Amino acid sequence: MSLLHLIGDEHKIISIVGMRKNSGKTVTLNQLISEAMEEGIQIGMTSIGRDGESLDLVTDTEKPRIFAEENTIVATTTGLLPLGDAGMEILKVTGFRTPLGDVIIGRVKSPGYIQLAGPQSLKDIRQVCDDMLLLGAKFVVIDGALDRKSSAAPTISDATILSTGAAISRDINRVIEETLHTVSLLSLPQVDEEDCCLLEELLEANRPAVVTRYGEVRDINLETALGAGHTLAESLDDEARYLLIPGSLVRGTLDDLTRSTRAYKDVDIVVADGTKIFIPPREYLRFQRMGVRIRVLHKIRLIGITINPYSPQGYYFEPCEFLKKMRGYIKDIPVLDLMLGGE
């Protein structure tokens, strides 16, 4: 199965998100570029962070570079443009500024390596993606960055490909456990459609709140839910239906909430999307067994998972075994090892 087959014709903005550095997302991007070139499909690409450098600036390890084919549309910065060797025709200066220079959109005139960096806000990244589609790209790919799963947020991308691999741990079972956990978070159920508009308004106001079964909104006088589980618990009663948390949901908040009240069992805790939850796999399962229910305003469409059995630290998993085990646990989403030819 090819990556293009996963994308199909319905998805226009696709994010590739790596669970860790060296999990294989750049290999996934390069494979997608190669497949598009073979089919004569013009694509666009940008990054939520910085990608394409030959040496990882944090770990000082070698990284696969990004090779851009002719006619690829690229959004990057003026500071990174000279660091690649692809010939580029500037199509638009966006007006978005970053520490790496102004964001520009160009078309590759002669193939070569490039470095990518996009705007700093999610809204601006979405605008750049829309611009690339208007300039002729059939679809646009956003390359995620370290600890920035926000590129998977539905406000930016229509679909997401998750990259995972041996870089997470030497223990193959832990890699599978953490991957399953991430898949679970990205696939959390959405709130009822009739409640979306009200909850979206509260989310935009960036305020924790309770919504009752009668549609009444009760403000919670907090700037953030972090460290405020006890206060959140005081806001719950028999009439509460939703507890909206506009920022991140962490273990400490749920620990305090569940210790302070039993009313949480009749409430749906709502976050923007699965990328806002930062709870370890086993702790998350513990909360589920306690009756904690979490739902999202925006459900992420996870269309595929790519795996990398090799770690830059020198160890690796037997590729066929790794693929077989991962597919044994994840049956409803295609799992691909691109080094095995997309098997």
C-alpha cells in the first residue's frame, strides 16, 4: 500500500507527526514526495518547526534530508532558503515573520535538498497551506517537529500520518504500548454535534467552564486548569454534563479531580483534541478504569502509521517481527514499514 493511496482525493492538508526524534517522519515525507513525483502530482510542503537539516541540532546525530522534486511548492523562510541546493522560484512573500526570517512560498525549478520552516502560529500555518493549494498543489504536507503534535490539530490538517519506531525505547513492547496510547488519544470520540458550537465558543474564550444538562454555562474562575483539580471538582454536581478544559490535560489535574469528588463519573471532560493530553499510558488506563471519560471538540483523522525499526543509538528491532507485532495490535489503521517497500 502506498502513502498516496492512504491520502486519496479527499484530504488536502496532511500532517506527518513523529512520536520522537528519529521516528521516521522525514523518511515518510521523502517517500510521499517520491510517490507524488512518480504520479506527476504537484504537492506543497512546510513545517511547524524546522526540518531538513543534515545534523540534528539537539542530539548532534545525522538526519535524513528533505529532497524536493521539480515543481514542488514549498513554504519556508528566507533564512533557510540559502541552506538548500534546490533552485527556487519565489511565488509569494507571505508577510509572516519568524526568527529564521520571513516566510516565503516558492516553486522548485531544479530538484535538490531543502530546509523547511513555517509560520509560528497555527492560524498562519493554515493560511500558508491554503495559499499553496491556490498556487496549484493538489495537497499540502506539514512536517511535524519535536514535541509539537499540534501539527496534527484538525484546525490545520484534514488527516494525519503518525511515525513511530525504535527511537522511543530499546523495549519493543514499550514502543508498542506508547504507540497504542498515542493512537488512542488521537482517536478520542467527539462531543455531540449539537453541543459543538457552544463548547467552541467557550474554547475560544480560553476559559474552563461547566456546561449543564440544560445548556447552562457556569464559568470557573481560573486562568488555567493546571494544578487546579480541586477547584474543578468543586464546580461539579448532578447537573453537570461537560467540564471544558481549554488548555492541556495532565495527570496531576485528574489525580486531584478524582480524589476530590465522585461527580466526575457522570461528566464528560472535554479538550480541544487528543494532542492536548499529556498523561502516561498506564496512568491513562488507570483513569479509564476509574470511570473518567474524555471527549474532544475536534477529532483527528489518523489515516496511517509508519514504523522505523532502527534507532540512531545503534540498536534495532527485527523489521518483519516489529511490523507483525504492531499490526497485531493496530488493526483498523494501516501500518507501513517504508523500508520494507510499504509492506
